[in-house]
Amino acid sequence: MESTPARGQIWEENNMNERTIHRKADSEVENRKGAETALPAAADGADLPSEVETLTAEIQVYKQQAGACIVEIGRRLARAKELLPHGAWSAWLAEKVEFSERSAQNFMRVAKEYSNPQPVADLGLSKALLLLQVPENERAEFVANSHEVDGEEKQVAEMSKRELEQVIRERDEARKAAEAARADAETWKNTADAKEISLQNAKKKVRESETAAKSAELALAEARKLSTQAETAHEKEYAKLAAQYAELEGKLKAAGEAAKAEPIQAEVVPDEETLQKIRAEVIAEQAAAVEAAEKRAADAAERLEKAKNPTALRVSLWFADVQDLAVKLDHSLAELHNQQPETAYKFRDAIAVFYDSCAAKMKGK
């Protein structure tokens, strides 16, 4: 914990500071005597009294010390606040150092932000506080540069508090406007990019639609071609089946008539029992022949009936193609199994699911 100096020590330090100020003032006076720019002359044309020169030099020294004092006061206020019990800060400020909390906060802020007290000495506490609105890494450049105030270029040291407030405010507003402009530009850029992407997507969809339309036209042409081929095949199949049916019907009729008219020829007349047996066998054979002929005729009639319906014929043709493809698929799966068993199993599972789905649909219909 820092020790508090005694009153005698403080008095001695003040005397030493006073002597130091006078020495610095004397040195300042000597420097001014050799300077190229002299002080303005008095109204009567005579030089200013030497005491005025001394006072001027002392004022400059005090100004330098004032900046350091402000920083040191702020540091000590911050330290005292750390050491005081909770709740005692405000009372201590009012009773012991006669500071308001706002003034104390200003001193402490300056002490924290200005490690070098020279800007505070040159500008004063009010301007130093205003400059805290400028980021620390930009503050030195801001102070060194000239700024336009009501159409006139001025340094920060030449400005009044009101003028400095105006310059800082205009600077912040200009920055905000620049940030807003950059944000607007970015928004417009993003909007333009989004519109460009939408346009490209639209063009892509148009191309896809055109491709789909061409594919549909090709599919329609192929369907028409297949329909024509199916109708031609239907007509040929119908004519073929009609001819087969007529032929079978003629053969069946001829076989029946022959069975009725043909006598049993035998060189030796058998006995009655043998004759009955032979007659039964002949009748059975003829009946079997008639039944077979009738079955062929029925099959031909069924095929002929299907041929009369183009849709039924197409279903029959497609079904035959499906059966053929199923056989080819089975052979290909067998070959794949020999090469890549795991892949073949995956295909078999997928095909089984497809077959089950087709079977369920067929049963549902």
C-alpha cells in the first residue's frame, strides 16, 4: 500500500516546484531573447516590460506542468478509489478533494488514455476529453493534421471546444456515411449476384425444358412408330390366326365325318365280344382326336379373339418382351455374381423389391 506524504513534505515539494518553475521561466526568457520572432510591441512602440516576458515564460511552464498534474491527479484518484471501502468513494470526493463524480471520472479517463501528458498540457482538459472520442491509434494523426472549420483550416490547438466538437462530429458522420455507402454497395452487389444466379438458373431451366420437349417429341414419334408396327403386326397376326382357325375347323369337321362314315374293315370277322372291344377302342381314339382338335380350335379362337383387340395384343406382345427381358436379366445377374458377388446381391435385393411391388399391383388390380 502506498504511503501518504506528510504535510511538511508536501510543503517542501511545493517550494521546490516553485523554484524549479522560476529556473525554467528564466531559461525560457533567455531563449526568447535570441528567438527570431519577437513579442509584439506595446501600444506606445516600446518593448514589453521584462516582467511580462517572465510572466509569459512562467505561464508556458505552468501549462506544461498543468498537463502532467491533470494526469497525475487522475492516477491518484483511480488509486484512491481502489483503496477506499465500498460506498465511501462519493463522500470522500465531496468532503476531501471537493470533486464531483463526473469530474473525477474525467480526470481518471485522461490519466488512463494519455500516458504522455504533453497533449493534455497543450490542449487542456476539455479538449483532451473530447479527443477520447477519436480511437487511440488515430488520435496523434488527428491532432497533427489540419481540419476545416467554417471554411478555415485550423489545428486542434487553435480550435475552441465548440469547434473541436464540430470537427469530431463531422468526422464521425462522414465515417458513418462512408460505412453506409459501403454497406449499400455490398447490398447492391449481393442483390446483383443473386439476380445473376436467378437468371442463370432460369436459363438452365429453359434449356432443360427445351431438352425435355425434344425428348418428348422423340418419344411421341417412337410411340407412333410402335403403334403403327403393332397395328400392322395385329393385322398380320389376325389374318394368320383366322387362317389357322379355319384350317383347324375344317380338319375337325372332316375328322368327325370320317369317324362317322369309315367302316371297320377286317379280313376275318371276329366274335361279338372282340368286335365290341375293337369298336370301343376306335371310338376312344376318335374321341381323343376330336378332343385334341377341339382344344387346338379353342386356343386358336382365343388367340383370334385377342387379335381383334389391339390393346390386348399390345399387352400380349409387351408381356412376351418382359418375359424375354427377365430371362436376360437373370443371365446378366449370374455373370455379375461371378465377377462382383456383393454388387450382384444388392441388385438382386432391389429387383426382388421391384418384382414384389409389381406383383402387389397386379393382385390389387
